[in-house]
Amino acid sequence: MSAPSNDNLDEFTITFRREIVFYLRQLINDGTPISIMFNGGNDSILTIALDLDESKDILVFDWGSSEEVNQRFLKSERNIFIARPHGIRNQFVTGQPKEVTHQKRRAFAVKLPEKYVRLQRREFFRLTLPMTQRPPCTIKQGDGTEIILEVVDIGLGGIALEAASLPKPCEIGQTFAGVRIDLKGHDELLVDLVVRYRGEITRGQKQMARLGCEFRKLSPAQDNQLQRYVTQIQREERLRMGG
């Protein structure tokens, strides 16, 4: 399935400001790499979002590595930001940036976008879960003992997990059978998970282990169970944000 053309993005476009801010804050919190295309696509900068100030209507992001490119970027009036958190293409367009100082370092700032595009194919859709809505996931380790990790995002294709430490052993391509995910009010989801990613992420002052896993053959009943759960969490978040 090919990505939709730029002329057919309405169903993927978010215009509700608080939802746009929500996704921008996710990029900041996760340190997601962002590519900025400008000068008709002839120039680009790789950066990360550093801060967001709703009262000043600005997004602050890191200074680029090339001073020559940075100076050209400061003159650019149309800039396309592209990030791919969890494989989902996030895209927005801004006007001309300005130079600012952030934590005593040079940085860029732009006006917050009025539109935010999230290109999500159904099978790749991933919902980042609020801190208060993160289900425990119990995995049996090689020695028969169990370890509990926290589900930080979930979709029909798989989940991302975080914990102080990962199961042992834990290798890319390894399958964990009989994994239990407590969906809190939607019963327990029993699945097999295939490890596709492992790494670390900084949460405040803590280093957390992160695991990206793919579901192995969800049944139609499990598919429906997950869809109901994701829909409920989305509805609760929209109500919380006033949408």
C-alpha cells in the first residue's frame, strides 16, 4: 500500500490544537529524530525538538551541525518537518524560523503548526499510551521466572515495552510465547511476541530498557479486543484534552 499523495491527506490531518501539541510533546519526550526539508527539497537539517511553549506559540529545536546550512535555513519561508516515531510518518509545515537560545545553547524556533499529518496504515497504527493507562505485560524468561514490563504503545501490529531491565535471554528475532497483557477492563490478552527492536531510552534521570515487539498471528477475536481497547483509550484522551 503506497502512501497517500499530498493532495489526499485530509483523513490523516489533525487541526485540533491540543492534539497537535500532544503529538509534538511526544516527539520532545522521546527525542525522536526530525528531518527538515527546505529550499525546495534541496537542503535538509537533522534535528530533535527540544521544547514547546504554548503561551508564546513556538516550537524550539536543536541547532544544525552545518553553520552554512543553518544560515540558509534561517531565510527559508516554508519548511517541511518529517519524523517517524514507531514507524509512523509524522509531518507538518512551518514558516520562517528564528534563532533563539535554549539552555544557554543556540537553537531554532518556529511558530506552532496549525496542521499536523500522521500517515497511519491500519496495520502499522500505534497508540502511545498515557502514563496512567499503561498495562503490565508479563513475559516468561528462559529460566521459567516471570518479568513484568510496561506497555508504552500498542497497535494491531505490536507493542513497545519499557522496564528497568529486559527479559533474559532477549535477542532480535526471538519469540516470547504465552505473553500476558492486562488490558484493564478489556480482559487479558494472551499473545506470542517476536522481538524486533531493543535499546535504551532516558526518562528524566533514569535509563530505561525498551523493547519493540511484533504480534505473532492475532486471532480475529484478539484483533477485535485490541481495537476496542485502543478506541476506548483514544476516546478518553480526547475527552481529557477537551475534544
